[in-house]
Amino acid sequence: MSSITDSLKQVQQQIVQTAMQCDRNPADVQLLAVSKTKPATAVIEAADAGQRAFGENYEQEGVEKIRTIRRLRPDLRLEWHFIGPVQSNKTRPIAENFDWVHAVDRERIAKRLSDQRPEGKPPINICLQVNISGEASKSGVAPEDVLALAKAVSVYPNVKLRGLMAVPEPETDPVKQHEPFKAMKTLFNQLQENGFDVDTLSMGMSADMAPAVQEGATIVRIGTAIFGARDYPNR
Ligand SMILES: *Cc1c(COP(=O)(O)O)cnc(C)c1O
């Protein structure tokens, strides 16, 4: 067995174990394999091991990879999630090629994705990114503005609001790792209480997957633990 296949199985097992330990249904936690900076062959290997949903951060790299994989393996039916920050001049290729966008943090992005979604495709699924750790430099809507943004994006017909996403500040203390995830779950519950039909809480990465699942994540975004360390972390 190859190492990607091995790692994928290990991560899946960790998700199942963590979910069962906190009385959650493992089927309610979806694994998003984050393939940024990794080649199309790595995605194909994971897909052949049963993985269906993949996450990309950079519009150009992601679109190229999607096209390459469609050409090499037209038999694969993959689901593509754009998880990086969205610049408004990059929305068109994202609307055309991706099924999900996780980091919508302003109305303008939702409007453009809706306007640019090709006819005949279902509405693109979106999550609102929340700046849950309150860092000045990070993107994301402030927690107190989530409800207003949810209302604002809901008017656009070709986007479907699915829930919330966060990338908390790195924290090594396992107890403190829970705090932002707990706060996200509270915001998510508030959306539901206000009548929004949301089902997705996208949170948890390789270093903090377990606490995220324990606090209610429905999608965990895992790169390093599946594909290994990235050659270049950022561009
Ligand atoms: C890169 C990235 C991930 C995956 O991170 P790992 O630590 O490699 O698991 C998840 N979410 C976002 C938004 C990312 O940019």
C-alpha cells in the first residue's frame, strides 16, 4: 500500500474513533483532503483509495489540477472545494470549476459567485469564514456580523449558504484548542435558530482535528496528515 493510501485510512480511522468517543455519528463528519501544492497524481491516488472531496487554496493551481485530472481520469467524479481566501477578480474561474467555496467573508464575493455561476450547474455551496480568533490580520467576518452577512448572501440565487468555516489561530494547548471551535458551534446554532437552513461547520486541520470534531465539525480539512508536508507553504 502506498503512503497516501495508508495515511488516508489512518485519518479516516481517527475521525471515526473521535466521533464515536464523543457520541457523534462518524458519517456526520466529512473528510476534505486538502491537496494544495500537491500534484494531480497525488489526488488520483487518494481518489483511487476512495476519497471524493478535495480542497484547493489557489485559483490557478486548483483549476489546472481539476482540468488535468478530468483529462487523465474522466471516470472520477470528484467534488472540489475552494478553501483559500477569495479575491473578487478571481471569482469567475472559481464559480465555473468548484462545487464549494469555504471562505466567503463579504457580500460582494457571494454576489459575484452567483452572477458568474454557469447556467445549468446547481448553486455553488458557500460557507462564511468567521474570524473567530479576532486577529487583526486574518480574513473572515467578525462573529457579531455573521447573522447580517448570512442574510445578505441569502438573496443570491446561484449560491447556497451551507454554514460556517474557521481557521483559528494556531494553539498547542489541547484544552485551549477547544475554545474557538466551541464559539463556532454557538454561532452555527444561532444561524439555525434564526431560520437559516445550514448543515456545515468546516473546521479542524491536521493539527487540531480531534477538538474540532469533538465540538461539532461536519467537514474537517486535512492536508499534511494525508499528503505529507508541503514543499512550499504559501505563495
Ligand atoms: C492548508 C489548509 C488546510 C490543511 O492544513 P493541514 O495543516 O495541512 O492539514 C486546511 N484549511 C485551510 C484553509 C488551509 O489553507
